[in-house]
Amino acid sequence: MEKWPDGSVFEGEYKEGKKNGKGKYMWADGASYEGEWDDNEISGYGYYKWSDGRQYMGHWQGNIMDEFGLYTWQDGRMYDGFYKDDKKHGYGVYTWSD
């Protein structure tokens, strides 16, 4: 476990002093990420929740959304599809709450 003065906390696996493997990071603003890490970066499969209620469950590469995932907003909207370089890219399905 690692803690920072601002209240952020990481609990998980390390390799050679870097976040590596599975772990959970909780930021001071209430955002959190739980999933896979590689060389101190969010990489692999994981679940990110922003402090405003948005959520993303899917694949990451180098701290950005990449490949396939499900993004949801607090108002019920959803996007289930592909990402490239942190942006929606290719096939995906948007669903609105109404």
C-alpha cells in the first residue's frame, strides 16, 4: 500500500518499485481505478470511476482507453464499443436512458 499527502491511496502489486499486476488506486477527489497495471501505468483490463459518476469498464493501454469497453454516464447513457487513443473509434452502440 502506498499513500500520498493529498489522500490518494494505491493498494496492489508492485514490481521493482512500480505498480505492476493488479491493484486499486483511489484519488483524493473520489475517482478510482481497479484493475491491471504495467510499469506504473493503467494497462490491461480494469474499471475506472470518475468523481462525477461516469464509469468505464474495459481495456486500457498506457493510461488511455483502448480496444473495447463500456462507458456509462450518471444519467443512464451508455456507449459499448471500440476505442483507440482514448476516443471512440470503429463499431459501437450508444444507448440513451429514454
